[in-house]
Amino acid sequence: MILCDIEGRTLKASDVFVHIIKYMKDLLLRDFKDRGNAQQEENIKWIITVPAIWEDAAKQFMRDAAIKV
């Protein structure tokens, strides 16, 4: 799926979701560090939930994006 912004630029939807998930992950890790509680990524179990009513293709799309991060 391709997304288009108001200026007509396009980007793959999967790339947008990858960037969003990465931003949220980096923000959390930075917040841990700023609070004096730096964590190693390998010590964190990441869980992303999606609504149960999503179709399987949408759930797989989210899984794929999370794996790419």
C-alpha cells in the first residue's frame, strides 16, 4: 500500500509503520536512560497489541513492520 501526503509525495505504508514503531521504541529507551535506568534492548520483551477485529492481513502487516524495526 502506498500513502500520499498533501503535497503529493508517496511512501510505502510499511515504511511509515516501521518509522513510527522505531520512534516509539527509541523514545522509551531514551526515557529510561534519562531517568537513570538505562536498559539493554535484549533485556526487554517488546509486545505490540492490535485489535482482535483486524483482519489477518492487517495483523501480519503489523508483525512484519515490528520485525523490521
